[in-house]
Amino acid sequence: MKIENYKVRGVTKYRFRAYIGIDPATGKAVRIKKSGFDTKREAQLAFAELVANENPVKADNSTFGGVYKLWRETYRLTVKDSTLRHSDQIFQYHILPEFGDMKIKDITPLMLQRFYNHQLEICASPQERFVKVARIFDFALKQGMIEKNPALMVDRPRRRNADTKKRREVNFYTKDELNRFLSMAKEKLSLKWYVFFRVLAYTGMRRGEALALTWDDINVDDMTIRVSKTISQGQSGPYLSETPKTEKSNRTILIDRETMELIQSLDRTSEFIFPNTKGSFCALSQPVRKIHAVVDGTDLKYISPHGFRHTHCSILFSAGVSIPEVQDRLGHTDVKTTIDVYNHVYQQDKKHALDRFIDYIDS
């Protein structure tokens, strides 16, 4: 319950707003507002009397699924459509089948521990799924539906799956592999798609950022590309988002002259630099198909579109570019993301570092 004061013709009055339970018929929250009280004490007594007379539905009848629906009403207003879609999928396929019909007060720490342990065995991101479960209990606690959050009593060990780690380690090209891919892409793909992959590899852009590029993002005089929007996957399909993934992602990237000349050689039949056949933006799945078209049937490994961003980052580090410079170029909000890639490259370049040290000492 929240009690606040307000003024009516210069006189102080009090009012309250309170959550008193869940309507079992609709699954919606029951919230009460009353005003016009002369004192705070009167407002408190009125609320107590209201609870006694209304006999509201308490948490005894609140299911996890019902609380989730209430939480989602607010959550959807705070995130992008693509983020909401991803969250909905996690709840619908992995969380609600387990807890949706259970009364939220009956879900114990042991049940949640078993859920987490199972997720640890079957998926690469158990933490992400469990955090979403914990948010529902946190919401229920704040609304007075439960007295404590059982998710806080669950042990959540971190264990990276070896296969997942291996996939992450190989999801990039070396300098030689990248040159080979671009050479084959130039032969097998249209000019548009060859230039697209060169842009990914030479700028470190995310695929959605590159697909969203329009001609007014290109500054030939300054040799730069402005990243200010992205293609995202929403509930009803892909859409153009006027804001990039994060605030830090909004950036201007210097590019080399050859890449700029290749971009300038493309057709300008659309406002988009890499349009689909109808002149609009391409779907996020298109780059995946094009990569397969290049590498399938060869001994060159497949990497995802995001792997070109990792490739760009790795080559920058191998070339001696500093961590802050790489963070700024790729638009990493958290420097930890940059350092994770740096540490991986460092492991590969240990011998090169020693060789450079010996060469310098002996010179």
C-alpha cells in the first residue's frame, strides 16, 4: 500500500493506492484507490476495513503464470520488440511448462534448484533462463503476493559446456581464412553481397547494423560510416529500429579507401545500401544463406554472421590495436566483452609476443 498527501483548495488530504490480490476469474491484479482522508491514520484504517470487507484474493490463488502476465505488462514497455520476443520464447518453451499452473506460494527453493540443475545440463545459458524465473518472484514479492523470494536460496554454479566453448572459439576466421572467404565470395556471390561481407569484416558491424545502412550514413569526404539504426526481429517479423542495440553502438566508423570505393560502386535504386529485391531492407536470415553458399562443399569452415565481427576484433588485436580503441570501434558497452576476445587472441599470440621480445632484445 502507498499513502500520499495532496492539496485540495489549500487543505492537505490523504489517499492510498494498494494491491490486494488476484481475481481468479480474470487472472488480473485487484488494485484499489481511495482519497479524501483528513489524516494518514484515517487512510490506514480505511484500507484495513476495505481488506476485511472485500475479502480479496490472496497469493493462495495466484499462479506463477498469472503473475508472469502481470509482470509482462510492465516489462514490455521497457524493452525493444525483439527483446520481448526473445523473452516470450524462453517463458513459453522453457519456464511456463514447468511452473505456469503452480500456485506461486507453493514453489519451493528445492523445485527451483532442480529446475536450474536441469537447465545446466541441457542448455548453454541456464543463468539467462533462471534470472527470468527469479524476476517473477521478485515482482510477486514487491506486490505483496509472497513473503520471500525462493529463487534467492538457489545455488547457481557456472559451468561452460565444452562443446559450446569450442564453438565460440572457432566462430571467427584467421587473416588467411578471411581473405580466402572474400575471394570465394567475390566469385560466387553478387557484388552487393561480396561488399556486404567485406563491410562486416572490415568494420566489425553487427549484421543488423549493416543491413540497416542507408546512403546518407556514408560520408565519402571523411571516409566514415555512421551506425545509428539496426534491423531487429520482432513479434511480427523483422523491422527497422531507429536505435542500435545499445547506446554505445551509436557510433561513426572509419573505413579504408577500397571498401569505400566498393560501396560507391553499388546500385542506388533503394535508400538501403544492401536492399532486398523489393528495395526494402533484407531479412536477418539472408546473410546466413549467403555464407553457406560460399563455404558449403569446400574445406573452409562455416562461421556465423556475428563471426565476422569476432574476426574483425581478433585481427585488430593481432595488429596491436589497444583495448579502448577496439571497444570504441565495435561499440562495446562493457569493456569485459572486448577483453574476453582479447584474452582469446592473446592465448594464440603468446609465441608471437615472445618472438617480438627476443627480436627487440637482440637488435
